[in-house]
Amino acid sequence: MALGDRRSRVRLEVVGALWATLELTEPARVVNISREGALITSPVPMPPESVQPLHLKLEGREVTVDARVRHIRRVSGPDEPIRYLVGVEFLSVPPALARATDWPQV
């Protein structure tokens, strides 16, 4: 028996860039926050330099902030669940976040 192409479905060739979106909704904890960004702990890694929407709960309201992942480091020990420290830079600060944190709006 020949070992040729044994796929059961047609294979499509992609020419050029193919964009995709992956959204994971995992709870994370804010360790530190400033006007420029935040340090969070997350159970899933995030690709460095990727832009991620962060959904923050402030005073019972959800605020979405676009943030760029600047660094990531695995911090869990051998007997602990896997966790990552993720440093993000805010690309913009929504007015609701500025009000909740008493930061002046720019």
C-alpha cells in the first residue's frame, strides 16, 4: 500500500498573512497597578508584545483596557499550580479607570 496523501478533507493553502483571534477568559489577580500598566498573576501565559484586552472590575463595574504584554515569567513552584507574572503596559486609560484610581486624565 502506498503512503500518499491520506487526508479525508481538502487542504486549503493560505497565501499571505492569516490573522486569528484567541480569547481566553481566565481570572487573573492584579499584583500592582499604575497609570502606565500593571503586574498581574495569570494561570495562562500571554505572548510577549501581544495586545490583550484586560477586563477589570472597578467598584462593581467592568472596565476594558487594551494592554501590551511587556514581559512574562513563570513563578510557580514544583508543588504549586502553574502561575505566571505578566507585566502589561496600558495603551490607553479609560476615564472610568482614571476616576477609580484618582489618576489625572491625559
